[in-house]
Amino acid sequence: MFKPRQYMADTERERKFAEYNNILENQKKEFLEKWKTKTDDDVHLDDFDRFRTLGTGAFGRVILVKYKPTSTYYAMKMLDKAKIVKMKQVDHARNEKRILQSISFPFTVFMKFCFKDNSYLYMVLPFVNGGEMFTHLRRMGKFDESLARFYAAQVVLALEYLHHCSLIYRDLKPENILIQNTGYIMMTDFGFCKMLNNGRAWTLCGTPEYLAPEVILSKGYNKAIDWWSFGVLIYEMNAGYPPFYSRDPIKIYEKIVAGKYKFAHHFGDELRDIIKNILQVDITRRYGNLKDGSMDIKKHRWFKSIDWIEIYHQKVTPSFIPHCESPGDTSHFDQYDEVMHQIASIDQYGKEFANF
């Protein structure tokens, strides 16, 4: 019997969605197995050549290193035990380690090694030498819509994976998205990520421009906050600036809670529609949080050109690939003042980090 082309296309699309759901289920099983297992790596600081700082944070810094046995470059997250204890973030650090050792997805970083010494905790992650999306977005001004859609599709899959594993990410922004030398992305910085089954979280955390209304209002929240941040990300990638902006953080919060923003004049109808459906203050109307979950986003007409299986397997050729001279090229990262790290002669806070 004759079947119209559109019917055949829709059938093929549904088949691919089903195929991807099987991939997602297998990824979840792998995550849960790792989540139940505590890993101990037999590596030490002396196994690495250290080069320069790639970034800094409240508890330490990220350093480019090379693992001597394989000559492979990594990004080593070095956390100061004394600062973690002082700020009462021991459980936080342990949680980040457990998440990083359990996740394994094409568009998220993961933990290759983890160890500790008398003064520091070390998490060794892939070195993504293309730098932060934020850097490239500021340099280009804004992304071409097709490039923004390419990146957005990978973020959708990454969030869908995390949510399927009962994780909420809570810190989506261009600074936490790295561009690989293949042109594909990796989401990084899982410091705010949290296992959340069917309950709610209450902690105020994240970046002002990307906070969901329910976080600001201290209502308790779930994974829907990640989809709100995703809507902000789509807007910023296409406009070059976020939808809710002010020099005064309080004014940013007021705009977010009111859901007040204006579309950039060059946004097309499909782009406006997907943003409008995600940036919904009312979570009962927000795409990503409805009955069909992330499928409402994946099936939206703004993504109609996306083959989700091809994106997952990284078979789509990116329109932009960062220029990287070598595996250890750090030209896409800012320069930082280097500091000498003194390691104590006796174990500091051994009790607090006994199970790390």
C-alpha cells in the first residue's frame, strides 16, 4: 500500500527515538553499577607532570597534567582539604567524586583517577583543549543558529542522561561547557550536581542569570530547573547575551520571577517558540517537565533537522572546530598566577576524608 513520504519519515523518526531509549537504559544500568561501587586508584601525584593552571575555584584549582605512564594529558582538579572542612563542604566533595566516577556519557566529563594526600584531594578528568563555550561565544558575538542548535542537541542528550540517572545538574551555563578538538562538547563542573530521586531540593545554588524562578522563590525544585537553564542557554547562544540581565542581581531575580524578557529581533518563529515553551515560570507548562518529559523538546520543530542517534555517535560534522596545535595546547584558556602547593608532612583531616 502506498504510504506518503511524511508518514514514512515520521515512522523512521519514532524508530530512532525507540532505539535511543534503549541506549539510554543501558547507560543508566552502567551508571547504577558504578554508583554502587567505591573505586580506589593506585596513583600518586608523582605519576603526573604538572604544567599550568587552567582555572581556579573556591577550594582549589584545575591544572593541566600529563600522566607519565601513557603520556596522556588530563585536567587535574586539586582541592584543598582545609578549605573544604572550613566551609563545611566535606559531603559536597564526596558527592562530586561519586558522581564523576559513576557517569559515562559522550557529552559529559568523567573521572579517570581519584586520589588524595596529606593536604589535597585530586580528581583527574579529561583535558578538553578547545576551551570553554563562553570564550568562543564572546569572541564570535553570537553563534550561527545551526551551530547553536548543534550544541543545544548535545546538551539535551546530556541533561536527559543525567535526569535518567536521577541526577540534577544545577549549573548549566556556557562557562561549564567545554568544546573538544572534534567540535563536540563536554559538560563539566559537577560540584552542584545532586542525586534526586522523587523528592525536592532546596539549596540556592547556580549562576544568577541562569536560576529558575522556583529556586529564587525557595519553593523547592526538581529537574525542571535544568530545562529552564537550558532555555536561557539557547537564548544566549543565539543572541550573545542572556534573556534576563541587569548589573544588579536583585533586578535579574525580579525579571526571572516575572518571566519578563524580549526576543532578539533576528530570532525566527521556531526559535521563539521553543524558548517560550521552556522559559515558563509555571512549571506545569514548562517543556521538559510535562508528561512526555524531554521528548517535547526533542520533537519540537526547532530540532526537526537533528538526527539524535547521529549526534550521540558524533557522526555529524561540526561547522566549527577549535584550532588546537597539540593535545596539550592551552591557548584557549586564560592565564592565571601560579602558586606553590605545600603538602603537609602529616595527614590533615584524615578522619573527615577517610571514605573519600
